Amino acid sequence: MSMPFYVAPEQLVRDKAEFARKGIARGRSIIALEYDTGLLLMAENPSRSLRKIAEVYDRIAFAGVGRYNEYDILRKAGVRQADLMGYLYSREDVNAMSLATAFAQTLGAIFSHDLKPYEVEILIAELGQEGEENRLYRVSYDGTLSDERHFAAIGGKAEELVSALEELWRPGLTLQEALDVGMEAFRRAEERESEGWELVVLDAANGRRTFRRLDESEIRSAPGDASADASGDEPEGPPEN
């Protein structure tokens, strides 16, 4: 009788993590940043039908990078949980923290117990009520949950995007200035022009449902040079997405 093949637990975890990171790196990155009246979420996305950013609840948005079918499963589960909680209790009881915690628990369990981990990284954004802070939560493939301040990035170029945003972002940006900052951050990280944008805002001016997609005219109206403006001077294969 042959002996079963043995893999050390430490090696198995490393192999799973490397597998998941490679899948995420093939996806196009996403950033979220605060501006004076809301939150802007930006994804490089040439597709007109496959969405990387979606509404979860009144003031909450979901963004995913990696394997599309996997983060879309998570998105749908988040929508169901938010609707159920709002129905059983009240709309005010639905918040990004509870959803991010649930996503972290789900991804952590999949990473620990399943042979193949999810090749995804997700971002949960919540527009704060009047006088409250906005919330940004990043959840990794292994269930690691991070609480970000002012801006966040997910995807293969996340580190480069965060470095660029640390230089470019400042408090009190207008929406137009935030668009400029985000586009310039992508230029610095990718070292090329974008192939297409998916842009979403969470803005209290939109009413109870703060989620709104920016249309083509608003995207085209954004000026190109964010670095000068921010400094105060003159003005993948089909399952991957």
C-alpha cells in the first residue's frame, strides 16, 4: 500500500496564498477616495456590461478585483444580508462594518478549508451620516480585514496606487479634483493611459440612495493633469475583471 502524499501545512498555506495573489494581480485595480461631499470609487474597466463596482445598500458600495464570478457571488450574498438586516431591524442598522466582517469570515473559511481559495480582493465603502466619518474596508483573499482612512486601493497595483494617493490626495477635494487625482494615480501606477473607466460616487446630495454612476460626459470633462492641481500650482481572460 502506497503512502499518501504529504504536504506540510505551512507550505500548503503559502501555495494557496501565492495562487490567490497571482489571480488578483491579473485583475485591474480599483481605488476609493474621499472628496468634500462624498466618496469616489474608480475602476479601470473597458467593459460596458461587466461591472466591478455595485450598490449594496443606501449608503454602501461594493467593489471587487480578481475572478469575476467569485466576487459577484460575494456581492449578491452581501445584498441579501443587507436587505434581510434592514427588513428585520431598521435601515440604520445596516452598516459597512457588519458586511465587511461577514465577507472576511466567509473568505477566511474558504481559504482555510477549501482546496482552492477565492482569487478576489474586495472593498466596502460607506458614506458617513451627517457629522460621521466615511468608512473604507478592504478584505483580502484570506479574510484579512483592513480599516482604511481617506483612500484605499485593491488589486495588483494597490501598493503603487496608495503611494501615489499619499502624494496627491488632500482634504476638501471637489469631485472634479478627486477625479483628476484618481486618474493621475492610475497613470503613475500603470505608467500608461487608461483603457476605460467605471466611476461611481456615494454622495448625500443624491438622496437616500447615495449611489450614482457618472456618465460619459462627466468622465470626459475631467482635466488631465492632477499632479499640478493637487499641489496647489497651476491649475484579462474572461473570468478575470
